[in-house]
Amino acid sequence: MSNTSHHDARIAKMTFASVYPHYLTKIEKKGRTKEELNRVIEWLTGYDENNLKEIIDKEVTFESFFKDAKLNPNAKFIKGIICGYRVEEIENPLTQQVRYLDKLVDELAKGRKMEKILLIA
């Protein structure tokens, strides 16, 4: 399945604030916490809870969100399928980074241990 430029552009213009509540709902339904969600986001991007609040308040787009992030060097080891796409094969760097985040949230919702999610093991 290949990405289209329309799909990539749509993802770039989405705000983190519009997606974060969905992430939170997804993981809380599975018994995980907001703190755990924020921990995986911080691991991937370097943004702590205060940064996330500011990003949400300012309605920052994913394009700006990842442009200013300090992406974890181990992010390149995130593998698997998310939203019908194999994460490691996504060609657009921004779309791949957003899907990295989606994959981490999915793993959290599946009940995986934090050490496994964060590739610390």
C-alpha cells in the first residue's frame, strides 16, 4: 500500500490536539493511564507533559510537532502494521513519524509492558 501526497498532506495539517483525546480514550479503555501515554510520547519526541499541554493549547500541527521534536534515535526500530501501512516502509518521513506514534499508542492499548514498548528491553 503506498502513501499518496494527499494523504501525507492531510496528516501534516492535522493538529496534535485533535488526535490526543482519541489516543487517551483508546488507552484508558484498556486500563492504561494518561501518564503512560505521555511517557511513550516523551520517549518518542522528547516532549514532557508541560510541552504537550502547550502544544495542545496552541493547536500545533503534526508537521510542526515533529519538526520541533527530538525524535528518539531508536524510533527507527519501530516495526509493524498500523492503519494498513507497514511502518518501516512508509516513505514520507512525517507520515512515518506520525505512524510511529500511532504504533506506540496501539502497543500501549494492547497491554504490552512499557519496557517492551519503549524498546528498552
